[in-house]
Amino acid sequence: MLRFENIWVADGSGREPFRASVLADGAFIAAVSRDKFTGFSAANTIDGRGLVLAPGFIDAHGHSDLSLLAYPEATSKVTQGITTEIAGNCGLSAFPLTELNREHLEKLYANYGEILNWTDYPSYRERLRERRPALRLACLCGHNTLRAAVAGYETKQLSARQIAEMESLLAAALDAGAKGLSTGLLYVPGKFADQDELIRLLRVVSAHNGVYATHLRSEGDGLLEALAETLECARAAGVKKVQISHLKTAGKNNWSKLDGALRLIEDARRSGISVTVDRYPYVESMTQLSVILPPPWDDMDDVEIQRRLQSPDARRQLTEELRKSRKPEYWKQVRLAASAAPRYCGLCGKTLPELGDDPPETVVDILAADSASACGAFHGMSESNLTRILDLDYCMPGSDGNALPADSTGGTTHPRAFGAIAKFLRRRLDASGSIGDAVRRATSLPAGVFGLSDRGSVTAGYAADLVLFDPESINSAADFHAPDTPATGIALTVTGGRIVFRA
């Protein structure tokens, strides 16, 4: 048992903190009382020193599907007070696996050293349970993984049989507890899907009262069209919960589109679709470096890109195409955020001009060395738009990051991996001063959206997932030069009644 005394409780409901004592009995909260509990030894008592006890924070958008197997201590998460992550985002999940996608995903995740010998959500979940991770995962079924499971990564137009097989695999995942479907319509092979394909799958989601979470087909020039497509598909399929992943307006020419995007969202909300969004509190995004490639390279997956770039002729050709397709000043906005290639992994955090005199040539060299692990950070978002998005009362924090160890053995990354949720809370506290609402955004809001009925509240009977934090000092301390610096202000993190982090 754990007994928390001398604390303020922010229970996740949105109301402001109140003085109370909390008793956790094993994996669940046993009682919340305005009075002190008696009859417990000092060894079981945690003196909160006047700090705030809240439900464990929920990372509404993560990618720890494989990294949590390799690093079950999940230092990057628990040091921010995160006890649950919504994984399987952007169309990429760890299941279902068939002979059509297993080899590709093994190459994609090779740096984690894990053998992908499961097939479906239950067998993946059992593999995860064996590691006793400090972090809980609630998983979406990724459309890219699902599509590749029936048709590989090169097929653009699916047959009726393949779509039916996707429907069956998706239904099985949802029956087993997956929370919904995610799409990453910017990436191969999801980008090949038309609306008919998406609606067929979303009808399965609707039948299971699941969530549709989407990395839009465009977050820049085609933002409004991509958002309209998502909402049209949801309406046609009868989906009631739509989650827009890392809502943003990418590229200065598109910053003015936020008003239009919010109008589309508000119209959908008024029509009965519960549209919510997640966002990391940074104006630099991070994704695969290969997303900047011109046609026909943009229709290739990273494994194929790396294979083709072993040819000197292909490398020369792509270098020239990049020189023609991007203006010289563009490269100053691109930073190498992650790479497993030996000659580059120690240089992450630098902009491409800092890495070499010829950025296009540098990009091609990085991708040829290890396209699957090479990620870029792109400085193309508006600070004022970020503030407006964070102000939305249906916006929740998402790190868009992996569970990583305390040191850099898990590879370099964006500072959001160690700091996004803490920084989100800092910004909400500074903007409104409301501890209750800041905690709600990171707890009961995502718990409600993703159907986590036992989490998101400091209430008897709920999971003993708890975080003790200082609202005065909670913040991110990470940056691109030291991205694995832990957050500040987190005193204690408890998952399922087990202390997984203590400052």
C-alpha cells in the first residue's frame, strides 16, 4: 500500500486542487479522504510536501510500440509523469504482422534489437507484458501496417479481396482491445489509399465505437483539403470520435490557414462528431528525413530508398533533383534530429548546412547510410498558431516521441521525447493559471477520448497511476543539443501502484 499525505489533489476533473489524503492499495486507488488515514507505517507513507498529486499523465500521441520492448524503464516518459501512452499513431503500429510486412518492419526497427515474432495485437501485448514496462500502452491499429500486411508496400490499388482482408484484421484488433484506427496519409503505403478504402475501414471502427486518429495527408499546402477529407470520411462511415494528430500549419505560407482549419473542426463538432486534437509545444516538427524527397522517391518506403541509394548513379541523380527542387535557404530550416549511421549519430542536433557545404549531397549520404532511422526536424511553424492551438479546450498533449532510456543508447531525438508533456503543462499553467484544467487536458480528456475507463482520475476504484508534481517548477529542460535531459518538477511517478520514478 501507498499512503499520500500533505498533498493537494488535482483529480483530473478540471476543478482546482483540494487538500486530501490518498490511499493506493496495490494497483488501484482505495480511498481519497479529506482526513488523514491512520494505522500505516512510515515506510508506506509518502509526504507530498505540499505538492500536487494528479492522475498519471497520458501521452495522447506516442510511438513507443517497439522502443518500450527495448527500454521498458521508459525513462523519457516516466520522468515527465507519463503513465500511459496512446501508441500505434500515424498509421504505424506493431501489428498485424504477416510475411508481407514483417521483414520491412524488422529493418525499420532494427536498432531496437527485437525479434518481431508475434502476429496480432494479443500476441504483441503478451510480449510487452513479459517486460513489465513502467509505462502502459493503449494501442491504435496503424493503417500503413494493416495495408502492408495484406498488400506489401508497393501496391497502390487494392483488390476487393485485400480490402476485405484488411477489414477482418482491423475488426480482430478492435475486438482484442485496440482503441481505433490511425492513418499516416503522408507516408507509404497509406498515401495510396483513396476515400473509398478509408470509409470501408472506418465503418469497422464505427461499429466498434472506436477512434479515428489521423496524421493528415497534408499539414501545409493541402491542409484544409486534407482536414475536409478526414471529416467527410468520418461522416460517411458514422465515426463519432476523430483525433487530429499534432495539429499544425506547416510552412509560413500556410500559417493563415489556421482559421479555416478551426472552422472545419468546430462545424464538425457542432454536427455531432467529437473532434479533438493533440499537439507538442514546439514549432519544430520531426519525422523521417525522406519526406523531403521529390517524385518518384516520395512513393518509396525507407527500406527501398536506402537500397536504391547504394547505386552511385542513383545518388548523383537524387542529389541533383534535390538541388533543383529546394531553394538554398530551405536547408537552414532542416536539422538532423536522429540517425543510427555511425558517421552521423554524433552530429544530431545540427542543421544541414552545419553538417556540410552541400546539404542535398549530405541528405543523400545520410539516407544511403540508414534511411529508416534518419529523422529531420523542420522549423516551419508559427509560435502564435501554436499558442492558439494549445488554448483549445479540446487540445491534449502528445509527445510524438518514443520511450527512451536515461542515456543516449536509444539514439538521439527531438527534445519533445523528454519534455513535451511537462512543457505543455508549463504553458497551460502560465497561460491560464488553472492547475485543474492543465491536469484535465493531460488526464481525463485523453482517457475519455480513447476509452480508458479506469484512468484519468484520482478516484477510488481507478488505477493507481499517479504523479506528484510541483506546479511552480514543472517544465522541459531538453533542447536539440541535449534532448535527453529529464523534465523538472516531477517528484514521483507511480504506475499500477508501483513507484517507477522518484526524483
